[in-house]
Amino acid sequence: MQTSSDSERDAHRVHEAPRHTLRALLVMTVVLAVPYATPRLRALRVVELPHGEPPGEEALGASEGERVSASAAPTSPPGEQALPASENMATVNNALPPESLEPRGALPPITREVRASLRSVAIEDPSGHALDKFFERLARTDRKEQGAVTRVLHYGDSIIASDYVSGTARRRLQARFGDAGHGFILIANPWQWYFHNDVAHTSNSEWKASRLRGPAAADGMYGLGGVSFTSYAGGVAWFGTATHGDFGRRVSRFDLYYLEQPGGGTLEMSVRGGAQERFSTRGDTKVARVHSIRTEDGEAGMTVRATGGPVRLFGVALERDRPGVVYDALGSHGALAMLWQRQNREHWKEEMALRDPALVIVEYGTNESDLWRLDRTEYEHTLSDLIDELHEVAPRASVLVISPLDRGEVRAGKIVTKPVIVDLVTIQRRVAAARGAAFWSAFDAMGGQGAMARWVRARPQLAGEDLTHPTPVGAEVLGDMLSDAIIDGFVHNSRAEAPTYSETP
């Protein structure tokens, strides 16, 4: 028999049950929400947010399993990621204005504090010969010798993936030495925030991607830009010149970089209002190839279409048959120097031979600064190995290491430089000198320690609230300083006449 006290206890339990349930739900919600409060706990998330992370390096940096060592490339299961359709039009996504260049050395109207802190930083080359190969080819371009095209490959992280800094450097160098075409663009957008200035590019949703950051390509072949694109049927991508402004308005050749492979399918390339070509990508072994289609020099667009069977592509380069500079922006989101250990070396060598760069720039360090534990000694070995590999796979090119930008963190209510950034700059400078590469400190050029705080306070703002990325205006300032350093180094090396800029490159 149930007593009155038992009834009271049962009634109390019934009354308290909703309260306990609500409390449990609240606790569970908080626990599940914690991984979304910081990118460092991304691996613990149950689902991804529908619109993804903002393009910060923390969000796009190494996964939790990769934040242990900066020397051994982390493993990633092989596979492919389906990509959505994308549209990058020069008039929509440009970080830069379409108008002609301002006089050399002109800066946007920025605060006196920031302007006073900017430093004219020269490219460091203790050997005096690290850039000889680059300067020799640039001199032939400067003399307008027939066929004298100087190609620059700029590897980096999300800043370069969005053509920040590189977009301005491309314009400046082409204005000084001649416009030989926009350069290399990936087949489709492997990241939401991938786009280039002064070029138009669209792709449909029939492409799948394998990337150095994963999902991985089982054979380690990622092409020139670290991404391999596959279509099994119906993949379409379109590439075109800008339709207004002073830059990116001309092309005379579209070069398609692809993989010849057993069982390879068929591709079709067609120029708007002009030539159309169909060819097979089938071959006995896997070999890097280029197929070119020409058009009259001027505004043009080219469509590449997968018409049957599996095809594997890497990118398209827009070039012109005239002396000048081509500047490839080869950034990837979440990039780390160690990830290039995943690239098949012989394949990379084939790609470099087809592209024939005169200068290879490597600009890493921002994502390394976000590692939970950065082993400085291991990182030094990793960077040394990467520079040595670049000398091997691109023997006709010079190598230039660019330091990471300043990166801030808040301490005691103030924005200060992350100490690891200073260590990374020191290591990179030492490794570059030891491995026969040149070095340029973007960290020092923007003002050294405390620069990020000044750039965030500047008006117009030169850096974002993430204390990591420059704004478009800040990127243009950096691009100006980088291109000035390159041109000054060339003038000093060759005793050429002082550079002049034309209104239309």
C-alpha cells in the first residue's frame, strides 16, 4: 500500500521531471555548442554550419590532428569532394579597382601613424646570387626580346588564394615590364573564398576535387596549384578576360593543364566565336600535359567541357604571345609548408617544366602560427626541405621566401604581436640564407611588432578584426611594397633605368 508520503514523493518527481529535462537539454545544448565557439574544436562538431566559417586562418587552418607537428605531413584519406557551381566575375569579386595605377610609391589616404610605421624593406640575399636566374630572364623581358616571358609562381595561404597582394604585384610588374597574360587559374573553386582579380571564371557542379589539405589524391598528383579536379561526365568551366578597366583585357592563348592517364576521357576546348578542338586524355601512363588553343589577341573567353569518360584537370593559364610578366597566384586555404610533402615529386617536376617559372615565391607561416605546438627545429627542417625540393623541381627558377604578416592577439585588453610570428620570421630568414633563396619580410614592411594593432585602427582599415588578414586596401599597400622591392632589386642588379609605369600595360 502506498502511503501519503510516497504519493507526495511521486508527485514531486512528476512535477520536477520537466525541470530536470529542461536542465539536461540546456546542458547538452551548451556542450554541443562549445565546439562552434572556436575553430580549435572544429573536430568535435556534430554538424557544420550551413554557411561555413568566415575566411579566417583559424577556420581554414590545420585540423586538430595536424596541430601536433610542423614537419611530417599529416595523413588524409584519399577521395574527392563534390564542388558546387561557382561564378567569379572580375567586376564582382575584385579586391582592386579597375582603373590605371597611381604613380609609383603612391599610397591610399591612411593615418599618419601607419604611414610613418611602414618600412621600405629590401629583398635580402646574402649570397648576392639567389635571384640571378630571375633577374636574367626579367632583363630579357625588359629588352622586349621575342618570346621573353617571365613567369612568377606565388604560393601562399588564403591571402593569395583570394589574389590579395598578388593582384597588385601582378599589375605593377606588368605595367613595368609588359602584360603577357593573367596566368594560371584553377579549374573550379575548391574553396568558397577563391577568386582572382582582372579575370572572369565560372564552373558547373560536375567537378570533384582532391586537395593537398584533403581529401587526398591517392597518387599524390595535385598539379601546379595543389588541387586535382575530376569530372566523370558533363564538367564545364569557362575562363575569360576582364571586360572593362585597364587590366586583364587581353589574351591570345589558353593553356589547359591536365593529366594524361589510362582510361582517360575526352575533352573539348572552344573559344567564343572561334576555334573548337576535341582531344583524348587517354595514355599508357600518367603524364602531365598541356593543350593550347589560340585566339586573336584581345578580349576572349574559352570553355572546357568533359564530353565522355573520366578526365583529370588542374587549371588553365591565360597568356599572350608577347614579352612581359605572367604572375600566377597559387594560394590555398589553410596552407602549410609541410603539406607539399604530399605532392608527387616527379609529377611536380613535370608541371614545373611545362610552366617554366623564372621565380617561385613561397609565403607560408600564418597557419603554422596557429598550431597548438610548433616545434621550431622541425619547422626549420620542413622549410629547408621545401626550398631544396623547389630548387630540384624548378631548376631554371629562383626562389623567394616571404614572411608571414604580423598577427595579433589580445592581452590585457591590448592587441599585441603573437610571439610565434617573430620566431617564424627569424627561422625563415635563416633558412632562406642557408638554402640559396632570397627573403623578403612582409612582417617588417608593414611595421614589425605591433603593426597589426596599427593596421586595425587605421582609417581606412588596413587589417580585419580577425587580427590576421589584410583588408583589400591593406593588401594593395603590401602588394605595392612587394613589387617595389622586386623592381628595386632588379634595377640594382642590372643597373637598369629607373622604372616607369604606362597607363595601359
